[in-house]
Amino acid sequence: MWRNSRFVKQYQKYGKKVKIINIVGARPNFMKIAPIMHVMQSDQAIHPLLLHTGQHYDFSMSGSFFSELNIPEPDINLEVGSMNHAKQLASIMEKFDDVCEEIKPDAILVVGDVNSTMACSLVAVKRGIKVIHVEAGIRSFDRSMPEEINRLVTDSVADLLLPPSRDAIENLVNEGHDTANIEMVGNIMIDTLLSSQQKIQQSDVLNKLQLESRKYVTLTLHRPSNVDNETNLKNIVAALDYIQKKMEIVFPVHPRTRKMIATFGLESRIKEMKNLKLIDPLGYFDFSRLVADSFFVLTDSGGIQEETSVQQIPCITLRDNTERPVTISVGTNELAGSDTGRIIKLADDIFANKWKKGGIPEMWDGKTALRILHAVKTHFS
Ligand code: UD1
């Protein structure tokens, strides 16, 4: 077990609040950090600060989540914006290093696997600041994914590893991590999904988009391996053409994907599909409601594989692998890659009602933030 002497002194002897900088950067971080900030804010021993790297900056990709999920305004925003990965990482690191110099936190807490997660972890470890990683240990074993590199690097420098599932513990142990630094806490995204149920039910997104419950399919697409690769994107579009002839598809479009549709000259092909509805990215409550009432979901997102499992909505994942295998073994998920024939076959299975019902993975119960708080306090004492 690791010990931070300053933390121990402050926490145990003087009861002084311990400074933890919680890091967010991109859309999938916001619903993870919300419940963690809330439990830390009401704890006597911890002084939580919130830092936004500014990796995502549009209102629809960032700001809307703060207001909806009642996340406090960040104490610091690095305002890095978009650029290529190496430059983005370097910019976050340089700016975050100055923040660490000024604030001298006892620890930082990072979530997930985006560039901001890895960049801030590297800065902290170089300064001897403890790193807590929520969602540790998940692996796709596909090093062509930027997120897989971010996961491996973050876990290799983290002091406290908080995996969401047993397969993730196994990966960490196989990589040689000390079990004393690993504590399974469950899935933090599900805390937000469960605590938001009332607001999700109140969303009028179906009316706004003129949709009938269970009579449409929801699609999300943004992975570089799908949208930056012309062949893969065209293969997926071909499958969408087949599916939209059977049922309307609603497609909240990620900014990266919108750009690549234009780059590959696919706009007119997509416009011809009368039953494929392109819309702007949605806020959290509206999107969760859209998913909850879908006939099924097509996605290449990581988090949506988990949310559909808990919502018991069939999910076809447009990837060849997943770092979240429990969504297949226990949940409602299946992999299709960008293979037109396989996507169509799986969609037809769902249309024919031949799909597993799925169950809820262990500890995906809405109590993960409390387990994180407990793990942090125990490991630092
Ligand atoms: C990032 C994460 C990915 C996560 C995804 C969710 C990494 C390596 N990737 O991918 O894990 O699933 O966020 O969205 O960290 N853009 C805007 N407005 C914004 C943000 C981005 O227009 O608010 C555009 C930018 O022009 C940028 C592109 O979208 O070039 C991609 O953004 P970026 O943050 O680089 O990666 P994502 O694809 O969003």
C-alpha cells in the first residue's frame, strides 16, 4: 500500500483537508466526475478541486453537462482546445505542470482513458503527486486505439487503481501490479445514469424529434478507426442504408464525424437516406432518454456499451474488440466491427427478436462514488 506522508499528516494528525485535483477533459469524463465531486464535496477530510483541460470546449460537448449534472464550475480550465495528439498532450502537460507548482495537490484523480487522463497523470507522477485512476485495468489489447495507449500509460504510473470489473483486475494483475493498490469499485458512469432517472424520464426529446418509443434506432460514431478510415466509414454507411429501410435511425453527430463525412464526400449519399436523421450532439438527459426508448443502439463508443447494458437495450458495437467484455458476457452487447454483412446480420437478429436479454454486471449499482471515496481514504491512511 502506498503512503503519502503529507497526506497522512494532514488527514490523520491535524484533520486538515487534503487537496485532490479531479481532472476532466472530454465528454465521457463529465458523467464520471459528477458523482465523485459530489461525495468529495460533502466529506470533511477532502478538499476537492476540479480542473478542466479544455480538450472538449463546445457547449454541446462540454458546457451542457456541467449545468445538467450539477458539476461545480471548474477551479481551473487549461483551455487547450483541439490539435493533433502529441501537441494536445504536450500542451496539457505544460499547463498542468504550472498548476501543480502553484496548488501543490496531495493527489490527482483521473477518470477513463482520454488524452487529458494520461497527460495529467504523467505530470503528477513526475512531481511525486499521487495518482488515483478510476476505470483502471480495462484493455482492448488493440494498441492502434489512442485510448489503449492512454490506459496502459495511466495505469503504469497510477498509485491507486480502481477498476470497474473483475476482468480489469485480472489485466492489472497480469501486468504485474500489486494487488494492494487495486480495489474494484464498480462502474462510475452508472451512478450518474441511475441517479438521473427522473430527469431522463422528463426529457421531451422524443416529442422534439417526433419519435415513437421503440420505433427507431440510435447511432453514435466517432472512433478514428471508423470515421477517419474511408473504407470502414463507407462499409458502415452501407449497413446503415439497409437498416434505415427497415427502421428510422437517429444519429447525433460528433464534430469529428461531421468533418470526416464531408472529407470523404459522403454528404449526398447520407442525404439520400430518408430514414437516417442527423442531429447535433445531445445533452446527457436527452441522449439517455433517446437510448432508453430505442429499439436498439449502434455505437462505437465505450461508455454507451455499458449504459445500454444497464438499460437493457440491445447494442451492436461497431468495433472489432472491446475493453468492456462484461457488456458482452453479462450485458446486451455484441461486436460487429465495420463489416457491412455482420452489422446487417446482427440488426436482423434484433428485428427478429433473437437477442439476449442481458443482466447487470457486479457493482454497477449506483454506489461506486461512495466506494471510491472509501478506497481513497483507506489507501491514504
Ligand atoms: C475524445 C477521446 C475519446 C472519447 C471522445 C468522446 C482521446 C484520445 N479521445 O475523442 O476517447 O471517446 O473524446 O467525444 O482523448 N471537436 C469540436 N468540439 C469539441 C471537441 C472536439 O469541434 O468540443 C472536434 C475538434 O475539431 C477535433 C475533433 O472534434 O479535431 C476530435 O476531438 P478530440 O478531442 O481530438 O477527440 P475525440 O474524437 O472527441
